[in-house]
Amino acid sequence: MNSMHPVGLLKKMMPQEAKRRQARNVAIGDRYEQRDGPVSLWVVERISEVRMSRFPLVRLARVGHPDITKTVSLSALASQNEYRVAV
């Protein structure tokens, strides 16, 4: 019996071109604000491809407090449910 490794299965489910298309919508330097809680602005510092994830990971730094960082999936930014583009 021939079985496929889970990572290979995920790669087949989401082709690389679709991942690249989503990554183009988010760029280093883009600013987002968190929807819940007090207003906090975050700037994209880095976008990283992760072999075990369907979506790239995005490192955010808090504007005015660069020592405060967080890592979220690209899908969290793209969905606009948790974060919205800051104007």
C-alpha cells in the first residue's frame, strides 16, 4: 500500500502559486491594527515560508514598541477577521 506523507498532501491541496499570490497581498512595512481590544498598530517585519504550514508566517512588531513582536499566519492577516489594514 502506498501512502502519502501529510506534508506532500498539503502541498498538493494548496499549490505554491496560490501561496505566492496571497503573499503578494502582504508586504514588509505594511501596517495593521488589531480589531479587538485597545487600538494597537503593527508593522510587518518579515514573511517566512514554513514547510509544515499551508500559509507563510508573518512577524509583526508593534509600532512605537519594536521590542514587542508576534508571529501570525498570513491567513490571519488576509482574512481581516483579527487584523485590518491601518489607514
